[in-house]
Amino acid sequence: MTRITTIFLALVIAAAVSGGQNTDTPPPSLSVTGKATLELAPDQLQITLGVLTESPTANEAAVKNAELMRSVIAAVKDQGISDKEYATGRFRVDAVWSRPARGSQEVAKITGYSVTNTIIITTLQLNIASDLIGAATDAGANRVDQVTFSMADPRDGRGDAITLAAKNAIEDARTLASATGTRLGRVMTLSIGSANVTPYSVGREYYATPRMSVDAGTAPPIKGGEVTVNATVHITFELHSNHTTTP
């Protein structure tokens, strides 16, 4: 599906349009901005899964975390994820501090340690998001930080959006020139304002549960929406009069 956003036009007249222009005077010009939006079907799924553990010592927390993460990795592999389709995302160890009551003279102190370990799954299997989350949480994952649907090649659709934005700008420039009794000349400046691809992100409230425990067989289905590609171009044309001055 293609949506064309509003095209913003700016008419810049540098000098009066006449047959006898001063050669030192810049020619009249018309500047237009064209925008376009494309919506494409995604071809890539990315999920970030994590394990958070806490223990009195950092070593205990790390050992417990490693055990659970091994189970999580085994579970996602059982769902058809290969070694090339996942990678470690983040590993960190943090101190856990006590929280003295407000107004208390007690000083906050370390009560334990937490370890966070995440993996990022990137796959072309778009229909397994729900099963992956269910299997991973059953195996011990207690964090689902991200579920996005995107394009494997980030340039997909970018060229088409730029082309459409340019066509829109040119069409509106012709319309405005015709309406004002002028005609377009050469292109004086041409630039791309932006050309961005925005993945479809599934809201966390959709796949997260209060206890982050979802049965693989009962996990809610997750279907990716469309990837949005936006482009903006700026074009400045030399402007000429359609009228001939009679001596």
C-alpha cells in the first residue's frame, strides 16, 4: 500500500519575470518539497530475550544465569533457530542495594547482585515469534525486551520512496508554474531531505505477562505489521515567463 503525504511547496521569486533581465540578477526560481510514504511487508523478525537473576553473591547469580540461559538457547534452537540466527546482546552484573524507609537513619547497603544476560534472535521465519517467546519463557527467560519486524536489506523500498517523492515534487512544481503563467527551466538544486525505514515494533504490553511465563502452546499469536519507508526530496527549478514582451 502506498500513501502519499502532503507536498509542501514554497515559491521563491528572486526577480521579476521579464524579457529584459539584468544579467547580474539571479533568475527567478521555484522551490518544491516532495514527500512520499511506502508501507512494505516485512521479511525479517528480531526478538531480544533475556534472563535476569539475583543472588547474595555475584558468582552465584552468574552461575544461575548461565544455567537458565543455556536452557533458553536450547529451547529456541528446538524452535528452528540456528547458531547464525542468534547472538549475545548484553551481559551485565549490578549490585542490588537495600532501600531504607524514608526518614530512616539506616544507610543503604549492598544486599546482593543481579546478572542480566540477553540474546538477540534475527530470523527470516516470521511466523514463529509467538512460539519462540513461549518456549523461551518456559525455559527460564524472564525478559522480552524487543519484538520487531523489519527488512533484511535496510535499503529495500528506499529507492522507490525517493523516486515517488521526486515525482510528486515535479508534478506539483509543474502545476504551480502553470497556474502562475510561468514554466519550469533547468534544475538548479536537488537534494534528499530524508529517506528512513521504520520497522514495525510490537507493543510490549502485547507479549509480556505479569509473571513473564507463557505456555508455548497458549502464547498469543504475534503478526508483524508493515514496515514504513518515508522519503523527502527538495528541488529548485529555474523559472521562465510564458509571455513574450513586444518591443
